[in-house]
Amino acid sequence: MKRFSTAITVLLMVIAASCSSSKKQAYDYTRNYKPADKQLYDTIVQQDSIFFDAYNTCGTNLDKYASFYSENIEFYHDQGGLMTSKQDIVEATKRNICGKVTRELVAGSIEVYPIKDYGAVEVGLHKFHNNQEPDAPSKPGRFMIMWKHENSVWLITRVVSLH
């Protein structure tokens, strides 16, 4: 009986260890990240926060949300395809997102890399929550945002959103 109890204990420990290690591996790519330019990193993280605050409250902040996009935007969405019109993106957000969906950044997932004579690229993980189904599960998706620094303003020129 003792041998059976020991075997069960060992089996449970192996299962627990494998579950915890697979969770850790899901975000390993950000674990060892160190920004090459801390000031740039902080700036882009702040821009991300302001932009997505406007996104999450776009019913009252749609103009602020729209102001982040360059007129030459390219928005690649794995489910929605490519959009290249700022006006179409803003209208689609108004129609499909405002008051219906909120974005949550996965803490610690942002990486920022400088792009010489252009700006920066931001990559990370985020979740989207359906406000009509608050208990519905949401899994992280990857994103990439190209930020152009022009005339002391940061503008979004490219987005890749993967769910």
C-alpha cells in the first residue's frame, strides 16, 4: 500500500511540474528581454497605454483613438485581413469595438526595438474581452505595432494583430 501511495505522489508531482513548466514556457520569449534603450521603451509603453485607454473608452475618446494612426496606416489582422484606410479602421472600431470589447495588456510582455531614423517596433501579448460575455475566457494574442516618430509625435503606421 505504501508503494502505491508513493507512486501516486510521484505521479502527481510530475503532472504538477509539467503543468507549471508549460505555463512558464508560454511567455519565455519575454523573460530575458532587456530594452536596448530604456527611455524609448518607457515612451512606447506609455504610448501603448494612452492609445489603448482611448481604444477601451472609444465611445467617448474616438477622436483621440483616431489621432494615433498615420494617414498611411496598414493594419493586418489575422481574422479581418488588411485595412489601409484610417477612416475605415476608425469606423470599424466604432461599429465593432466601442462599448463591446476591451483590451488587456499581458503584464511584462512588451518588447520595444528602435528602428533607425524611423521610430520603434513594439511587440507583445494582449487579450480582448467581450463586454457582453464578461465570463467568457480570453487567451493572449500577439501583436506588433510600428511607431513612427515624426515632428515630435508618435504615430502608428503598421499593426499586425494575431489572435
